[in-house]
Amino acid sequence: MNNKTLKIVIAALMAALTCIATMIIKVPSPTSGYIHLGDGFVLLSGMILGPVYGGLAAGIGSMFADLFSGYAGYAPATFMIKALAAITGGILFHVVSSVLPKFAKYIAVIIAGIGGGVVVTGGYFLFEAFIMGLGVPAAFTGVPFNLIQNLFGVIVATVLMPLLSKVQLVKEFMMKALS
């Protein structure tokens, strides 16, 4: 199996894991969204696969979770927001981890999670306020719930990244993620 085919297979796996993690535990928020664990896999997708494949895996997996869970109205926005969150988180992870000592990789994951979280929180705020037409005050009520969701995503990524980075195939993809 060539490298590109393998990368597509891993991206499909990450999309499926993102979808499943998003659907396992769902706590509804007041703006029709929900809190879930899938953002950890959104971040991991970007960190492991890089911007293109990681962004696509995160966006597709998250979009399918919305479609399968009855949130079809959110699906197009979710695709874009989660893809951008994976891209942002992945780039931040690789840039920050390149300047930190090896033992401080947790810090890189946390910084990546904060960057991805800004994209998710800001993206859904803008979508709910202006595209859905809820207005700024109503969309603002979703911000604390998105921040909680971001926290869960950072925790999931921080716990899983050290384990995944010990897998040789994951190491190889991470070394080539930004190239």
C-alpha cells in the first residue's frame, strides 16, 4: 500500500472516530448545539495528518455526526468550522512542539486545543448569530457550552496523543504532517 493510500485510510479512520466520539455522549446546549467528546479527535486529526487530510477528516467526521444525530442544519457549518479547527490546532501543535523540549509536548497539545477551540467557539457564535439569525445575545448563550466542549476536546487529545505518538505509523505521519 503506498503512502497516499495509507494516509487516506487513516484519514477515513479518524473521520469515523471523530463521528463516533461526537455521537457517544451528547449534552444539548441552549442554542440547539451539543457538548461532546469529538473535538479531541478533531484536534488529533490535525496533529496526526496535517492540514489537508486532518482538516478533511475532522470536518467530514463531525459533519456526519450532525447528520446522523438530527442536526442537519448545522452540518455545513460544522464541516467548515471543525476542518478549520483541525487545521489551526494541527499547525499550532507542530509549530509549538518544534520549539519545546520533548517532555513538554503536553503544552503543545493544550496550545493547539486552545487555538482550535477559538475557531470552534467563534465559528459557531458567528454561525448562530448571523447565519441562523439568532442574534448576538442568543448566540452568546452558546459560548460557555462551546468552551466546555473545547475543554473536553483538549482533555481527550492530551490523554490520547502521548499514547498514539508511540505508534510508529502515527509518528511517521506526524513527522510529515506539515510537509
